[in-house]
Amino acid sequence: MGYGLAGVGGPSVIGNDPNLPQPKQGFPLMGYKGPEWVSPWEYCRFLRYYNVPCTVYALSAEEALEEAVDANPVAYAEPAELKALENATEHILARGVITTTEGTAELFEVQRLTDALPKLLQVQKEQIGRRRALGLSALADTTYTLVQLDGAGQELAVNEITLSDHEVNTAWRFFSELVPFVPGTVRLQVRANGNVLAERTASAHPPTVQLLAPHGGTVGPGSVVRWTASDPDGDALTFNVFYSWDRGTSWQPLAVQISGSQYTVPGPLRGTTDGLMRVIAVDGFHTAQDTSTAAFTVAPNAPQAMILAPASGTVVPPGWPVVLLGTALDLEEGSLFDEALAWRSDRNGPLGTGMEVASDALVPGWHTITLRATDSSGLSSTATIRLYVGYNALVPLILKQ
């Protein structure tokens, strides 16, 4: 959206050379503080995102690799590891934290999954690619692994752990790994160079769970998802609640690691006539799940219009161009564009359509600017701001009226 503010028709290279012709002369909009110039590296990275060539800054081999991996991390994954992950009929999901300075670890969550969500599989495949290409599995000289063992203590599988890179200035490094489950596994260990840092042991029996509602009907904000569950070993149970709008092809988490036997839907869900709920019971290792036996209906939602700029109360001199930036999100359709976004002034009337509209013909005085977003079902919502066309000296006088 921002390139329109620079007066160019699309993403392109601009500069701060005063000899450049307009509109190629200007300061990049993503600068830290105007009119300071952003770093060449960040400027080129922004342009390359839009597939615009940039010779201001030449990437090093390491930076070029990072950009290539970011664009398609799965392409760098080990094929055999990918195949094992994709072909597994069961998986283990393990999440926790490793304190690197103390050589300790904690397992927050362990789940044996018989139906891993596509999103979990995709995230893990991308993580495998990044780990192999960028060496994210190692910190200093330590290699962390997730080890599956049978009842006799024999190793059944060893998988590397990828430490998150969001806490590089702290000793706490979080991890989340989805690995193929090996039949016979009853213990899961986190190890550092062979030393056991944390362990989780499976109880003898999995839990059971039965979804009581919903099965058909209509679901929306305030609807209650109810279930009953038990565990033969007396383990404390937690529950994860998921929603599908396409009869089980896609699943959206609504609540994770909650207790009790019901969950109240707090807000809007994506509209559908093919809705399903699923509840998963977790005993600390084993899981059990149950899903709606009949699809339910969720009413479609109106999009949510948002005006990004200018801020309400902005003052612009007469004849100056005013650039209106806005967007809209729709639970069913995602982001809306083009004719779905209509701008209007209560003084000038219609101003145009799209995410970005510019006008230099607003009449002097206060304007109520309205952005109306309309989805393909005809549902709509509006957002408004107040804008004054005139001079700053006039504003206090008008505000007193």
C-alpha cells in the first residue's frame, strides 16, 4: 500500500539523490525516523520481497542462504526425514524449554497423536529444512535430542531438537517437535550430548472421551461444547478443543490444555454448513479424541473494516492530496480488496474503491470519511474517521462550536 504515498505505481527503487527525477526521489517509507535513511540491507530486503531487483546492497552468501530458506524451507529438508514424518500413522508432539546455562530441561507438553493436524506437519517440515540448512539444532557444542525408549530402556528412535532462535540473549530456549511415534515407546527423554535432562513416562492405559455436543444444529458465540471423559489410571486430564468448517479437512484450535467438561465459544466462528467440533483428552502422554457425528451450521460473518491512515482528527491544507489507506478482514473470505472496499465523504460523496484511495479535491471543512467493506454474501461493516481540510489555526475555533 505504501508505494502510492511515494507517487509510484508499484514497488520500485527510490533514492535520496536530489538529482533524481520525481517520483523516484524520496525517503523510503520504512525508515526508522524521517528523514533518516534506512539501512541498505533492510531497504533491499523489502524490495526483494516484492521481486524488485536491488543493487544498493549485495547479500553475503550467508544472507542469501537465509533468504532462500525463508522462501522455501521444506526444499532444504532431508528427504528421508520428511518421508518418515509424512508416512507415520502416529506422532509424538513434545514441547518444552531447555536452560542451556544450567543443563536442565522441562517438558511442558507430550501428546501421542493418532491424527496429527496438517498445520503441525507443515510447521515441522519447515523446521526440519531450516535446521538442516542453517544449523539451528546446535548451541555451542551441545546437541539436544528427543529419544523414544521401550519398557526395557532400549532406544527406539532419536530425533534432533531445534531450539527456537527468539531467545538468543537468554539461557531459556524453547522447542516444539513433532516426530514419528515408534510402537512400543513408553518413555520420552530430552538429552544433551547423551545426558538425560527431562523425561516423561506413559501410563499403562489411554484415557477415553465422548463428545456430547454439538452434533448438528446451529453453533455460534455462546454455544457450549460438552464432553465426558475418564482415565483408567486416574491421571489428571487436560483437553484441547478444535473447530472445522470443512467437515474435518482443516482444524482450528479454540482452546488448549483446559480442564473441566465443557467449553463456551467466546466469539465468532468462520461461517459454514459443514461445521464439526473435536475434543482431545490428554493424560500427559496418551490421547483420545471424539468428533461431532453430524455437521452443524455457523452463520456467515460480516467483514471487519479498518481505516489504517490517516488518523482521525488529521488536518490537511486545502488542495493537498489525502491518501486513505484501509483494509478489511472476513472470517470466510480472508482479506478483501478492490471493489469490496468503498470510500465515501459526507461532504464530497464517493471517493473511490480499493485499499488505497487518493484525493486532492476535498472541500474545506470537517469530513466524516467512511470505509464500507462488503463481502461476496452482501454482508458489510463500516469504519469512520473525522478529517479536517483547512489550516491548523482554524481547528480550535471549530472545536469550540
